[in-house]
Amino acid sequence: MSFRGRPFLFRRAVLSLAAVLLLPVGSRAENRIPIEGKVNGTPVHLAFDTGFGIGLVLFRSAVDELGLKIRPSIAGASLKPGEARLGLTEPVRFEMEGKSFDAVPFAVLEETPSFLPSDIQGVAGWPLFKDYIVLLELADQKATVGLETVPAEAADWLRLRLRADHDSLCVELPEIAGAPGGLALVDTGDPGGVSLSAEKWQAWKAAHPRQPVTFSANYMPGSGLVATEESWAEKLSLGGLVLHHVVVRQCNVTQASAGGPGYVASLGLAALGRLDLVIDGKAGVAYTHARTEPPAAFPHNRLGAVFVPRDDRSDDLVAHVAAGSPAARAGIRDDDLLLGIDQRDLTHWRTHPELLPLRKYWEQAAGTKVVLTVRRGTKTIKATAKLKNILGP
């Protein structure tokens, strides 16, 4: 990433936010666009997140590693659905790509659970970059910030207006040939595809009743661990914006909250990889061009089920199972409690981080057999599921 120009924006008064930061359970660097910086001379590994409405955020674990002092969030402040509580660090010196900023604080996201392994220490959000020309090259997971001009080839691309009243990156989708428009959140903090509003997701499922579905499990501040159905769209129209060969699912409460009135969808990394995209923040315009060539194989859940705790304090891993999936055919049902996979005991998953992420079992090659041990009521059941490709062209 290259970066030059004016200092970032930071809203010191913000102590809670609709945080559109989606972490796959077992977050890896390849799920993010990395930004390398330094805090008081110590290297930090951040993620470029256009869906995040605050300029600079550190996770609590990173703050502790850096030895920074924290001014906590307001005790007792009520949170709306999809909001997360924030603290604030002492002023620090921050360096990134040859730029340095003195006496600036980071917001602190305090609620990321310790059982969620990640090599990401924080987030550089859209307010840091909103006055620049940004080129997203997501095939290489890179963002180039601070271009002098919009590339000439973008002149013939679809132009979308940016919503200036949003702290995150949002574009207005035009109404074309009777297809309704709306507001789409461009979210490089989400590794997934297109997340549709509840209304649009139900309409899409009704129009594609035979399309196979699977599940993904993600952690989102303000929403906790979320199990989400996913499917595959050969062609998806969002107003005048058309995407080809893309993963599609329903949005969660945090994404809908961040989008606000008129929200119809969020575009994650897998969806943005199906577009050429240039964002001219100063002019308030995004230039998009749909890619139609078949994509690379999408790493997805080939089991068709996920197991997530009921809440942040529960140790039970509860099943969410897609109809017709390998898990369903093996006899796994919704609300079964996962005890083990193959020969591994998973009842101590919170205290044995080497057992995570569970997705490493579901994303194995099609044809792999996985033995699941579950509890249903008072019965212990063993079931063998054969993984298969569910999403993709």
C-alpha cells in the first residue's frame, strides 16, 4: 500500500459504533488487506477496512502487548443492536508508509474474545482514507491509496456516488430498467461475498429454491459469533451493479445497522474480487467494472454445517445445518452439540486454542470423510460425513 497526504480523521467523541468488522473464526492474513505500521516505534499489523467507521482501532490484546494505557469507554452507556463498546488509548506516535502522526490516540475494541486466534492487531478504517483516490486490486489483496488521478480506463466504467453522510464506504446503487437501487456498503473487512438485506435474501432464496446452501461462522463486534447461510449466484443484480459468480448470503444486524435507511447489501472481499474498483473519495465517486471470467475455487464450508456457542459464555458448540448438505445426510441436526471431530476432543476448545479454527476441518478437499461426535439430548451419536463442493461455478 502506498499512502501520502493529509492526516487521518479520528472522532474522539465516539465510544460505541456500528462496527462492520467481520472475523472468520480463525482469522488469517489472507482474509484481509494488510497495512504495516508502527506505534511508538513498535511494528503493528493492521487490516484495511472500508466498512469500519473509525480511522484507527486496536484490539485489546494488541494494546496490552504494546503496553499502552487505556481510557475506558463510558460505563453503563447503552448500546444499540450491532454496536460495540470502545475505549481510547493514550496519545501515541503512529507511522505508516512514510507518514508519521504525533500525539494521536487509537480507539480500543475491548470485546474480541480470547479464543479467536488472529494475527491482525487492529484496523485502519475508511475515515483514514476517505479523501484520497483508492485503487483496489483484490486479486492480489492490495490497496493503493493516494493516486494522483483516476486511471484512464475507468472513464467508461459504471459510476456510483459515494454517500458523504456515512463514516464507512457506502455507494448509491442506481435504479435501472425497473431494478430498484439502494445503498451498498463496500466492506474490505468482510472476507465474504455479497451480504443481502433480510428482504432481498428471502427474495433471492425464493427465486432460487434448488440452489445448494452451506454455512459460515464469523465473529462480529456487537453481534458475537454468527452462523450465516451462504449460497452461490451465477449472476446478481443490485440496481445497476451486476456481479458474476459470487457468494451470496443474508446480512447480520451489524451490517444492516451500519448501512442505515436504504441499505440493500454489503460487498465483502470475495464480491469485490469480482469487480475492478477505483474510489475517488474527494470527488465522491466510485468507478466499477464487473469481471465475468470464472473465479478461482472459493474456500468454503464443504460440510454444510457450523457449530457455534449459544453466547459468549457458553462452552456448548451448537449445530446449524443446511438442508441437503453432507452434514444433514450424515444425520447431524440443528441444535446437536459437537463433542469431537475424528479423534479430537473439542469439549475444551476455549482453553486449547490449537483445536481452532474449526473451519480447517470443513474446508478440506471434496471427498474427505469427517467423523463427528455429537450429543442430542442424552444420546451420544457418531456420524461420518463426506465433504463435497457446495459453492462455486
